[in-house]
Amino acid sequence: MPPVKVLRVAAALVLLNAGWLALGLVHVWSHPALGWVTLPVGALLAGLACRQVARAPELDVSTRRFWGRMALACVLLTAAIVSNAVDAVGGATLSQRVGPVTVTLYLLMLALVLWALFRLPSWERSRSDWARFGLDALMVMITVAALTWHFLLRNHQEWNAQTGSAGALISIVVVTFLSVATFTKVAFAGAGRLDRRAIRILAAGAAIASTFGSLSPLLVSRPYLSTSLIAVPIASLTIHLAAVRQLRAGNRPPARRRRSRRVSLVPYLAVAITDALLLATSTTDGNETFVMELTAVTLTVVVVIRQILALRDNNRLLGTVDAQLTHLKGYQNELEYQATHDSLTAAANRALLERHVQRLLAEREPFHLMLLDVDDFKTVNDRLGHGVGDALLTLVTNRLTDAVDYRGLVARLGGDEFAIAVPAVAAPGNAIEHLLDDVVAAVREPVELAGHTLVTGTSVGIATSRSDDTASELLRRADVAMYSAKGAGGNGWRWFDPAMDQAADETARLSADLRTALADGQIFALFHPITDLETETPIGAEVLMRWQHPERGLVPPDVFIPLAERNGSIVELGYWVLEFAARQAADWQGRFGDRAPAKVSVNVSARQLAEPDFVDRVEAILRETGVDTSGLVLEVTETAVLTTDVAIAQLHRLKDLGLRVALDDFGTGHSSLSLLLDSPVDVLKVDKSFVSGTSANGAGAIITKNLVGFVNDFGIEAVAEGVETQAQAATLRRVGYRLAQGHLYGRPMAAEDFERLFTAHLGASERGPGQGEGERRAVAGGAGRGEVAAVGAGQLAGDRQAEAAAAGGAGT
Ligand code: C2E
Ligand code: CA
Ligand code: CA
């Protein structure tokens, strides 16, 4: 039968019993046992309902366990009823006496219910909450005690006579106390996922049943009746009702009660009730005590009023606190904004972007993530100042925001790096690629800033979210794609491609290998002759680093030097090269005296210059090797010098050590001639792109020509790099260059090969020109271990092979 129908049957049984009892008040029942028949039925039905709830799979464990215990309690109730009935109608005479077995069974049943209630999970409450609860409960207890005293214990003689012992009375008192305590606890601390309405039904049932139970003295004159006849069916029915209620409610989590700021009424109610009782009992006693008690009552009333006023004040205070809280909330919002937005451009910042990306991933909403880097932003910042740099970043942000046009979130991640998250639905199909084009074009628009017309590019990498993505992995892919776009020359965009990962992996591996390369003896250095254009004699050499990788063979310096700069190993490599060069120069100085190579040139990268103890360590190397510093040149690039004032200060200190400084790759960076005047430069190395590159005959020629005049005026030596043909050498000679470096005069070679080349010329110059010519050719023609004859421009692969041959000897 469905639970609701069973419930109707149970309700009908209770009505039947109520009728029996009501009629019994005016009519003497001749078969009193009949009145007891329905009682165990009602209790068993309630027990069955509880068992059904205890097996409902949708309920959580603790709720099911509670209803299981209730079912057990119903069984105990049934037993108690049977025992109660035997006490009443089983004897020779009718009796209202409740026997010890019955009392025990009733008490056990109640104890089980209360225990079940106590075992329900509680809410998290603070200690002061519990203290307040304890005080409230204490007040409730005192009041209940007073009531019990007034209505029950005062008349205990009557009761004892009627029930045959004090047991029943004491039980009722104990049970009342326990029930009140339990229900107060549940009301205060919650009852897990137990339905709150079900608890209320149970509480009401307990109250009604015990009220009826305590009316026993009224029935003393009618021994064929018992208050159990109504109290027990009501208890059964309410348990039954509560079980059905729980079944309907299912397993909804209880709505957490908002902590109300309203004043608890419990203490006042307790005081009022006790006062009423006090007055009610006093009227029967003497006048004097009445006056005393009236005073006490008046006092409590005043205290209560005072208390209420204080509480109202408190509430008003709380109101102002609330107002201040709203204020604080405003600040908090402000702080939140600051924490999630970039102060310069007002775009979202990295934190907000990451949160946004995480949310999109959690919602499984497919989206694209673009990572943008402004090309050459550093140069703008360095050359035109931070003010212009900031203005440019703000402008770029605005342009990006306009281009994206609410289709996604634009964030500035820091520096000149931006990110844009675009949900796939906002840019379906190739709309995303149009958006990418727009973004790149928007940044490309020329801009007037502080009197300069700037044209900036941006490199964009884009990756699409995957189902199992994490924010950092997605960002990483976009980053890899961005680097690829940058590597392709910038001002464009690239989709992420798994092949890029492979390349990045390889780079990472190479970078790791590089850290141990020096210790493993894989690093060596070659000497590239610097030649006097007039006499065609080598007057010195540039020292060039090489890496003989055990598996990859010779790794080109354009590959490993940038890697070493990034992972910092350039610092140690740099000291090694310097020491190697200094030792070699000292050796030549010792053996050839005045005629030793005048210039041994060593490359120093920006990262090395930035080392705070760089000059000290250089000084130590110079001291240890005992080299005459006037024969050593340090080559630095423009960018290294341009970036910081510190670098220029370092150069001055190096010069104080007697070293000379060359400005390398002049013309490829953002060179300005004024830099030459500001920095302590002795030598200028004109980049090979002007000498043998594609512009060598046009603009390059003009530049090289004008440069040399300017340079000579300032007493700076010029070295033309990358001289590959006699024609180039002739041009350089004609416009006024004295020194050159290039394949025409030999490839980078091992120290002993350079020494042979050098001494051949030495001998030649001693024997006079013309005589040495054949010998020199022989060396340049391949007699040396590392060298091959001059080849034309652009044969880089060939170059590397030639050097690899040299490496075979020098590396190990
Ligand atoms: P760099 O300082 O400009 O060195 C000159 C480069 O031009 C060398 O390449 C040299 O072999 C090449 N070269 C010289 N003459 C010619 C020519 O006629 N035609 C052509 N096509 N190339 C010529 P390399 O040895 O590959 O070095 C590349 C770069 O690696 C160097 O450029 C330098 O920036 C860096 N590097 C090399 N060794 C070191 C080092 O010990 N320390 C640091 N920090 N950087 C180094
Ligand atoms: Ca160089
Ligand atoms: Ca150079």
C-alpha cells in the first residue's frame, strides 16, 4: 500500500481512539480492553513507515540511520503498549498503575529517539555560539523545571497513589527534560539533511503526547480509561507523519538559516513564565512574601526592559556598523578592481585573465587564446624613454580592445605582452583568422608619439582550448606559437602547431646540454684573422667560440650563444673564452715580443657586462695570465651598451684596466653616432651586411664610406667585417679602411694555425714583401688544419663544414 494510504488508516485509528476516550468520559465502558487494540497497530504502522524511509536510496547515510532507529523505537513502543495494556486491563481489577516493565520500555523507546536525534550531524558553530546556546538551554530548563514542579511534582502524592509508584512521575520529568534539551539542540545546531518539517512534526507530537500523558490525574475516577489511550496513538501518528514527510522531501540539503540579528526571545519568555508562576503560587501564601515576590518580579521586568533597550541600542549600532561595512565593501571592490586590472592601461591583468581562462575551461566552453608581444618594444623604451613606452602600451591596448570589440577579454600580462581570450562562438570558422589579421593590422597603424612616428609590429601566437586543458598548458602553447611568430620576423600571427613543441623541446634539451658542455670539454675557440688591408698581413684575430656537441656535431654560435645568454651559462663560457684568449695572447707576447699580434679580440655579451663582479673577475684573469692588456680588445654590441648606464660604467672600468673596447656589429642595431661619443670605444666593427651583404653595393657602400671618415676624425679604429672578395677589399681600401676581417683572409682557425699564418707573414715582412707571398697563399690555401681557401658569400653550409674539420683537431 502506498504510504499516504497507510497514513490515512493510521489517522482513522487515532480518531477512533479519541472517540473511545471522549465517550468514556460520559459512559462507562464494559470492555475496556477494546480501547487498547488499535494502539499496537498504529505503532507498528509507524514503524513500517520509518523502515521504508530508512531504505530510501535517495537519502544520505545519517538520515537513513536516523529513520532506522526510529523504526526500532516504534518496535519498543509497541512492546511498551502491550505491557501498558497488561498493567491496565490484564489484572483481576482495572488499574491505572504503570508497572516498572512498562516504564522501562517507554523510557528505552524515548531514549532511543533522543539518541537518534543527538547523533544527527550538527552545523559548524563557533564556541561563543555554543556558549549562548548553553545559556538559552539553561533558561529553558529552569522554566521547564518550574512548570514541572508546579503542575506535576507539587501533586506527587496524588500521582503516586494513582500510579502505584513515584517511577512514572520521575520518568515523565526526566523524559520531559531530555526531550526539551534534545529538541533545543536540534533547533540550534541543525539535524544534518533530516527534513526540518519532519523534526517539527516529531517535536509537536512529543509535546502533545506528553501533555495528554500528564493529564492522568483527571482520569482517577475512571479506571477503565488511561491517558495512554490518546497519548500513544498521537505519538505513533506523528512519527508516521514525520516519516511520510521525510519521504516526500527527499534529500534536499537544509537551507542554512541566515544568522539573524534579531534578539532571542527565549530568556524573556522564560522570565515571564517563571514570574507568572511565582505570582500564581504566591497569592496562596502570606501577604509579606507576596510583596517581596512582587518586588522581585518588578525588578526582573525592569531588568528585562533595560535589557531590551540596550539591545535596541545595540541594533542601532549594528546598523551603523552595517553602513560602514557597505563602505568597506566599496573599498574592497576598488581593491578587487586594482588586483585584477592593469594600472597603466586599465586592461584586465594576468590574474583576471587566468581566472577567466580557468572559468571557460571549467565550463567546457571552447575558446581561443592569443598571446601577443609588441615587436622591438624594448628599443622604443630605451631610446625614447619610458613615457613614450607607456603611451605606446596604452595605445596598443586601446587598439586591441577596439579590434576585439567585446568578442573576448583583452589582458595585459605585463611588459609588452598581451593576451586575448575569445570564445569560439564569438569568432566561428575563419572569423578568428580575420580577427587575428585585424589585431596585427591595428597594432601596425603608424602612431605619432612625442614627435616621433612609430611603426610597431606585434607577434601573435594562438592556441585553441582542449577538453583536458589547464590554463598554464594553454598559455604555454600560445606562447610557443607566439615565439614562432616572432622567429618568423614578427608582425604576424601563427597557430600553435605540435611541431613547434618539438622544436621547443629540442631547444630546451640543447640548453640543458649547454650547461655541462664546458665541463665536458666540448667548448673550444678559433681565431679569425684581422688583416691590414694595405699590407695584407694579419695583425690580430677575433676569438670565436665553438661547441662540439657529442651527438649533433658542431653547433653554430648563432644557435648556442643566444641559448647561453638565456640560460646564463654565457657568463662562465665568457670567462673561459677570455682566459683562453688572454693566455694565448700572453704566450705570443712572450715569444714574439713587439711583433706579437697587436689585437686579440674577445666577444663579451650584455649578460656578462651585467654581472656585478664582471670587472673584478676580468682583472683576476688578466693578472693570472700576465697578459699585456693593450693587446686585448673586448667586443661588445650596441644593444649591450645601449640598455643600461651600468654597462657604460663597466666599460670605463675595463678601460681603466688597460683593455680596449670594440663596438661590434655596428649598423645592425639602433646605432646612433652619438653613442660612439658617449661610450669609451676604441674600435668600431662595421657589420658585414654593409660590406658583403645585399646592400653592400648601394646604401651599404655609402654608409661604410661615410662612417670611416667620421670614425677617423674621432680617433676610432674601424674594422670592416665580412670581407669576402678582392673587389670588396679594394673598395674598402679606397674609401679609407685600414683593417678588415673576412673569409678572404681566412676562416676561423685553431690557435696554432693562426700562429703559422701569422709567423709566415712575420717572416715575409722581414724578408720584404713579395717573398712571403707564396707561403701565405699556401697557408690560406688549406695547409692549416682548420682552413680552406676563400669562398664566395652565402656558402654558409660549406663554412660550417670547414670549421667542423677544424673542430676535429681543436676540440679534443
Ligand atoms: P660576430 O662577433 O659578429 O663574429 C663574426 C662572425 O662573422 C663570425 O661568425 C665569423 O665567422 C663571421 N664571419 C667573419 N668573416 C666572414 C665573412 O667573410 N663572411 C661571412 N659570411 N661570415 C664571416 P661566428 O663565428 O659564427 O659567430 C657568430 C656570432 O656568435 C658572433 O658574431 C658573436 O656574436 C657570437 N660569438 C661567437 N663567439 C663568441 C664568444 O666567445 N662570446 C660571445 N659572447 N659571443 C660569441
Ligand atoms: Ca664579434
Ligand atoms: Ca660582428
